[in-house]
Amino acid sequence: MSTLGIIAILTLLYWLYITFDVHKGIHLLYTLPKSTKLPDKPPLVSVIIAAKEEESTILETVRHLLSQNYPRLEIIAVNDRSQDATGVRLEELRKWSQNKTDIHTPLQIIHITSLPEGWLGKNHALYQGYQQARGQYLLFTDADIIFAPGTISDSVTYMKEHDVQHLTLTPNMIARSTLLRGFVHFFLFSFSLFVRPWRANLDSAREPGIGIGAFNMVSRSAYEAIGTHRAIALRPDDDLQLGISLKRAGFRQKVLSGKHILQVEWYRSLKEAIIGLEKNLFSGFRYSYTIALLACLGQLIFFIFPWLGLIFFWDWRGAAYAIAVILQIWLYRKLMFRLMSKRGDEAFLLPVSASLLLYTIVRSVWLTWKKGGINWRGTFYSLRELKKK
């Protein structure tokens, strides 16, 4: 049998296995239920936001948090060395909220002017927020997330009722153009097939864990037990690593869909998405050239080749690739609906999106190698320094 024939068979077997695995486990990934009654003694929740050059989004995020219906809440917004008006806007919002009789949630602003050695800026900012936090539960979130009024109430109730130490939610991701939507959704799709986030909901397993930057709510005791953000001080994928560390330590973790209560516009253009992802994709492969190479081959063979096979092969290999494409489309639509209630109508862009992601991975590795490190939020970190953590 020819090499191309072997690749066709392996590709078909891969998609058959993935389809079986997703079908078997995706029921574990369900939507966060709406709470009917808060715990008798609601715990204090500290929301911690790290913001750097976020003047266009931070106000809306904080205002939605101030509108939460949860009775015991504090918000700590950390202005991480911003050169724009982020700090000014936050201070204005704090004064405004203090004068509103219908807002009882305290808003604390921390201004960071320098970054100590051995830290990424965001991780350091979140850690500084934690040091000021008083809550039994800590919610780490981003500065561009829109929260429905009952988000924190629903989350705390779920964590208390199910004895969960870490809850992470997938948001509804907004994209302005079809091509951007296809790329962003494909990244989520391929990431989900790689990580299998629903497996984090298996209490019997220590691997894999997961964390999502839009919403990472963790009990204070669990967070301190894994060493806080100090333990992941130089990880650009801090949200994911937080979840991995918690799961590995044996804490009960749940990843649920928050598509009805969380919303984020991750990137505003395709160019911005590629530039944003190329900064930290290599870190997801633990800065290993071997793992990155395998990831590139996987994208090429399992996601792009099947579409090419439909065009160039008119024998049994083409039939095998056709089945692989059908399964790819079916799984894509199924996951998009489960995670975000999206129909996945942009599935026809799958080969284009896969090619763009492959390009982004290659650029991420090449730029990191060329520079000897990464530029992250205005600071350069050498590859040798990053590999220490």
C-alpha cells in the first residue's frame, strides 16, 4: 500500500475515534444551571481583573459586575502599567459607584507601576489582586467580559451544591466577520479536540485539567494550596495552567458552558487574532519544538488533507477522506452548538481556518526562536527564562 493510502486510512481512523470519544463524553459538558436559591450564608466572592491598555472595554465589564444580584461581592480591578486612560477610567468609575445608593458592591483599584523580575505582567497583577482580596471564593476574569446579572449567583450556588473547588465557564464568543468567526471557532474546535474539556468533569481523573480566562472561579483554600499565581508566574497561558494545577492537585473541577451568561469579543479582526495567538501558542506546547512539529503535522494531516483528498483522489482514498470530512463537519457543528449555541454555518471554512491556524503556530514558533523569547504586554521574556516555569 502506498504512503498516501496509509495516510488516508490513518486519517479516517482518527476521525472515527474522535467521533466516538466526543459522542461518549460530551454529555459531561452541559450548561451552568440557573440558581433557584442562594446558600443560607453566601460566601464573600472577590472578583479580580487584570487590565492593561483596556480603556475601551474595562468600564463596561466593571459596570456589569457592579450590577450582579449576588449579595456579597467585592471587585478588585488591577491597572497593570497601562499607558492609556485605563487607570483614569477606573478611578472615575469607583467615584461614580460610591455615589450611587443602589450599588453596594465595593470597587477597589490597584495601580501597578513596575513589574518585578520573574513575573509576567498579567500573572503578577492577578496575584496582587489576590493579596488584597478577602473572599472565600476568587473569580479571575478578563477586562473585556460581559456578565449577565445572575452569573455569580448561579456559579456560587452550583459550586456549593456540588462541592466544586474550581468552576470555569466557556463564554459566547462574538466575531464581526465570517472569516474571523470561522478562525476563532475553529481554534476553539481544535483546542477542544486536543484537550477534551469534558474529561475535566470526571472526578476520578487527575488529568487533564482546564481553565478559561473569561471565568475562573476557585475557592481560596484550593488556590493557595497550589501555590497561587506564583507557581505559574511565567506562563502566558496562565488561565489554562491554573486549571491544570488544580485538577492535578486533586481538587474537584467543573467546566460548563456559560454561553447564556458570558459574552466576549475575543478579537476584532482576523489580523488581530493571528497576532494575539502567535504570542502564546508556543507556550501551549511547553516551548518544545518536537511537540510543536507534531501539532503542525496533526493540523496538516487530519484537518487539511481530507479536504484536499476530496479534490485529488477519485478512488477508495477519496471515499475515506469524504467520510473524514463529513465527520469533521458534524463534530464541528455539534461542539459549536454545545459550547455556544451556534449552528456552525461557517463549517465550509474549516480548511481555510485550519490553514490559518497552522500558519499561526508556525509563526509563533519561528518568532519565538528568532527573538529568543516573547514580547508580552510590553515586556520581553527570554526563552530560557520562560522554560524555567
